[in-house]
Amino acid sequence: MDLAIILAAGEGTRMRSAQSKVLHEIAGRSLIGHVLAALDHLSPKHRAVVVGAKREAVESHLNEIAPDALLVHQEVRNGTGAAARLALEAFVAKHGSTASTVIIMAGDTPLLTGASLRSLHSRHLEMKAKATVLTAEVFDPTGYGRIIRDDQGRISRIVEEKDCKEFEKEIDEINSGVYLFDFAALRGALAELSSDNAQGEEYLTDVISILQRKGEVVAAELIQDETEIIGVNDRRQLAIATSVMRERINDALMLSGVTITDPLTTWIDVTVEIAPDVTLLPGTQLLGKTIVETGATIGPRSTLVDSSVGQDARVIESYVRGAAIGYQVQVGPFSFLREGTELAT
């Protein structure tokens, strides 16, 4: 993979937050951090992020988690197509026209997995396509662009909901906002974009119909788990995505040998390390860089932040931050360990 472009310039007004939408966190990692982590599975040679609203804070965060990323400012938010063109122009100015394959995705889709992105890439190569779109079939397609197919089942265009005719709104196959493109084909199609639509913007989705009219191969990959394409635009969607991530993390841990007696009340950050044969009781939160060694029992109703728990230790109804709990040590009930605390057998 030559170039990955993340679109993160949106205003995020529906979040009703002083903080940029893509900086809100799920399971100890920002929304855009989750997107970058998924992209790592494709090992892109270059990454570009288009920023706009609350630019300074977003750029500061990206300098910490992705210092090699090319940051591109979209001063006028005039559409995803315009954002993609800015990113390509910035990339060409710095590296020349050296890329062959480009992936473009939004910065507010934290549930996308590396496995799905690899499947999309494989489909793109298999079809020798100029563009491949990741799609999903959903029960309620409200708010998403619809995938329009021709009589032979081939994707012909993507219609944003505000531009849909009534019969098109009934289509349940939607655009995920994740695309793979041939670099040259994308660059040429972006030059042909128009803002003649309901929102007066240049849609990246229109690249699909442009390429299709030129007779280029346009493919689609239907994602198996539609929850992966959930975008976060408001606090309700943030809560939904957080719950899905909790289930995903807990399922993986249980399959690895960790006992979680009540997964619905157990919250674990993606940065936490837990060994097999650990038991987590109801109401447990493990956050930050917490490490729990085998045989330990945490809970009930305990929160650990950036702490370590030794083998066969117990933490009962306690709050622990930045502490080291040694082998077979028992903490609690009703203890508060401050940062720097070290407890040995």
C-alpha cells in the first residue's frame, strides 16, 4: 500500500463538544487513533491526514501518535472530494507521482478492523480495479450513501442520501466511506468533480460514477460485520461504538483464557495487557497501560489505571492509579492507591 489518506477535517457539530470529534476516545484510544491502528495492517508507505476544524489540537495529537503523517489543512470544507484532492496535491508536491494504490477513509470510524481492510485490498488486486468500495448491508440505511448497481450487479454509482430519489432510499447496501483507488485514475477523476448537488460540495463518491462512465473496473467488497462501519457523529453513536468495542475486547480476552464474570460491566482499554487465568469480577475497569499477571483477581467494583498487578494478587473494591501491586498481595476492600505506590509480599 503506497498511500493512506484519512479525512478528518469535519466540524463535528453534532457532537456538541469543544473537542474535535476525532479526538474523542473509545477504550483508551482516540477515534482517529483506532483508524490509524487498523491501517497499520496494510503497512502504508505514506500517510496523509486532512485536518480542518480544531486543527491545532488534532495536529498536536497526530504529532504524538503518527509523527510521520503528512498533515494537510482544508481551510474551506467544501467536500470529501476536495479534501482528497488537497491530500493528493500535497503528497505529489512532497513525494512526486510515485504512488500506485491509495486508500481513503474517514477519521471517525473506530471499529474498522485490519482484517476487513486486508480483504478490501485483496478484492481490489483480484479485480484489477481502478476503484474498490467497502460496502455493507444494513437494516436501517438512514444517513448513508446508497450503492447503486446496474442490471448485471456491478456498482455504477454512489448516491448520498440528500440526493437520493425515494426508491433509492429503500436500498439497504450502503457506502462505508472506505475506498481503494489507482492513484492516476483517482487524480484524473478528482479533476472532473462538480459541486452540482444538494449540499453544494464536491463528493468523493462521484469518482465512482466518473470511472464507471470511462469504462474502468469498479469493484465492491461487502463487509461481513456491518458494525465495523459505524461512524461517530454524535454522543449516541459514540456510546454505541464504545459498547461494540467493549464486547470485542472482552470476547478476545475470554477466548485467550481470561475469566470475565460480567462482560456488560467490565471495561478494558485496548492498551491493557492481561495474562491467561486472570479473573475479572463485575464492575471492573482496567485503563491505560495496566498490566495484570496470571492468577490475579480484580473486582468487584474496582478501577485500575496505569498500574501493574502481580501473579495471584487480589484487588477488591478499590481504586488504583499508577501503583505496583506485587505477587499475592491483597488490596482492599475500599482502598485508594495513589501514583507511585508499591506493595510487595
